[in-house]
Amino acid sequence: MLIDREKCIGCMKCIPFCPMEAIVAENKKASVNSDRCTECGVCLRAKVCVKEAIFQDKLEWPRAIRAQFSNVLFVHKDIPIEGRGTEEMKTNDVTGRFKEDEVGIGIELGRPGVGAHIDDVEKITMDLAKFGARFAEDNPTTHLVDVSTGKLADEMEITRWEFVTSAIVECIIKKEDLKDMMDLLKETAKDIDTVFSLDLIFKDTKNYKEILNDLNIEVRPNAKINVGMAMA
């Protein structure tokens, strides 16, 4: 995103609308920090600028990947999903994606106000690939990497230091590999320059508390419960 400084009157009303704090005051006018901007488009869609000084410049590759993982209205060229996209982990009742001897893994890197570099995404996918992870096909993150190694694909190497609002990695691993995978992620977390959250999806509802206790993960009664629904 850019701001036309000729049109800008310095009201600064746009600054609070940037979730990445990329809009700053500079010489009494608003300006976009291009390194911090993830091209999410929130400031433009908010229509807060009375002078219409905010505009979307043409995004060239590799910067365009910022919009792919940050703008909820952006449709990926490889898959018909908008924004960062997911292979929807919450509806296993309908899809039957996760079997009883498997664990669904969801790892979300970054957050509004924090962001993440593609380089950190690769660190996570490389860890998961070591355990034979089956990456979700309809997830845009999967299309960044070689699924056998988790490394960025050759044509995606140029995106390594691009900055996005967040990215979700989704895959399936064998339940027997869960503890070792968790131990590896804990070590990798020390080298990741952003926040990330971990989702574990079990079909085995009888023994999941025991599994989590073995991982030293506290089972809290106020957890979010998802019920899969579908329409014919």
C-alpha cells in the first residue's frame, strides 16, 4: 500500500486502522513503512481517508506473496482460496480427514501486529517433513515448499524474507510420532522470530487427555469445541 502525500492532509485517522502498525507520521503526513506493510489492504477497505490518498500500487513478485497471505480477499493462483487459506481442520465429523492412529497438526505463525517471515514458515515445515507429514493439499503454505523435505521450493526461494500477517501450516502425522515432533518444535521455537500456536486434532476422543498429559499439556475445561456441519 502507498499514500499519496500530495493528497494527504495529515489528519492521521488512518494510523489506527493498520493492524501491522505500518502507517506512521512523517513530516506531518501519513506514510507507509514498506518493510512493515504486509499488503493486507485493511487501511484501503476501511475507507477512512477522506481524501482517498491511500491506494494499492502494483504488486510485483515476490512482494505479491504478502497479499496472498495477508489480504482476506486475495485469491491464490494455485488454489481457489482467499487470504492465507486453510484445509479446514474443524469439520472432521464431515470429512473424516484424520484417522484414529493419526494426529492433525495446525501451526499458525504470526498475528496481526506481529507478522511472520516466510523463512520461519520453512523452519516449521522442515520439522514436520522429518516425520513424514502429509501436508494439506488445499493450503497455500503447502504450495511454497517441497512436501518431501519441507524446504522452500526453488521457485519460492526468492520469497524467503517476505513479511506476511500470518501463515497456517496444516498436515497429518502418525500419533506415535507426536512426542518426538513436539520435542523438535520446542527446539526450533528458539530460532523463530515470531509467535506461533499449535493445534492438535484427535479422532480418538477417549484417550486424548492421556496423550496430552504425557506431553505436559494441561487440559483446560474452557477449550473451544468445534462441531462439523455440512450442507448438501
